[in-house]
Amino acid sequence: MSCGPPHVIRLVRCPECGSTKAGVDEARSVATLDWMQCDDCDHGEFANSHERFDWNVKSELIGDELPEYLKPHPARI
């Protein structure tokens, strides 16, 4: 792990299963509402394109290693 200045990263994460295989489905989005879709658990919902609080995770990193709570989660079985 390197020790450099902290930087902020943003991940899109499904609020249902925690998977990082999630994001905006442009074909289903309308105006300022984005359709957010998880590829692992198939959860989807409209979210305000300027906020998306339930789907966005921001964290400050020091070095290159992700904290445990930001590492991708496997899909629910």
C-alpha cells in the first residue's frame, strides 16, 4: 500500500445487495430521473440524477487500497 495524498472516489453500488455491478440504464431514464439497475440482483428504480444518494458511495482513500466496506460484494444467492 502506498501512502500518498488522500483522494475521493465514487462507486455506484446497489442499495439492495451491495454489488458494484450497477449503474444508470440510459434507455429507461427520463428527464432528471435516472433508472438505476443492478446486474447482480436485478433491483432497479428511478433516482434523481443529481442526487442518487442510495446508489452512490463516496470515500476518501489514502494510497491505492480500497477499504473493506467499498470492496465489491458478490450477488445474493
